[in-house]
Amino acid sequence: MAIVQHIKVILLVSKRDWSKSDGYE
């Protein structure tokens, strides 16, 4: 089930990007 792990990674990266844009600016 590599697809599920891919989705998890994408979600984590998206969350990090959102946090960066929201918290660091």
C-alpha cells in the first residue's frame, strides 16, 4: 500500500506549507 503512504506524505507536506505560510509570515 505505497499509495496510502504517498498520500500521508503529501498531507504532511501540505500541512507544513500551510503552517509556514500562516505562522512564519
